[in-house]
Amino acid sequence: MNLDLFNESLSQQAPLPGSTVYQQALWYAAKNNWDEAHTLVQDLDDANAAWIHGYLHWQEGDISNADYWYRRASRKRPSHSLQEELNVMVSSIT
């Protein structure tokens, strides 16, 4: 999904039809619905889910837990902003 389409979809009441579980989790994160986003990825065991999981814990301010999940995704928590990270994720994860 491209970033413009994702951002436009944030005015809707639900993620776009056909969105992947990862895109749905990012959509809920962008809408400040942490619980729904977390529920979608917490039981998935892959790098994209771990990346999103790390982002969510960073978003909530639990840095040590965020860093753990970023490591599970073979990534390092970035120095840019949460919004920039969300943009990178939306553009990268399908």
C-alpha cells in the first residue's frame, strides 16, 4: 500500500478492505488504537510482526520492550520519529 492511500484511509472507520494483517495493525496504530494493533500482531511469529510489535511498544513508551522486539525483527530502533518510522513501515510492509 502506498503512503498516500494509507493516509487517506485514516479518515475511514475501518482499514481498507483487502488490507493485510500488518497493514491493519499499522492503521490501528496510526489511529491511536494501540490495543487493536497489538492484538493483531502479538501472536504472529515473523519479522514484520516483530517490527510492528516493537513500534507499538516504542509508541507506548516501553523502550526496553520495544528494543527487544526490534531485535527479534533483526532491526535497531531508529533515531527518527515515530511518525517517520510509521511512514517507513507503511511503505515497506505489504
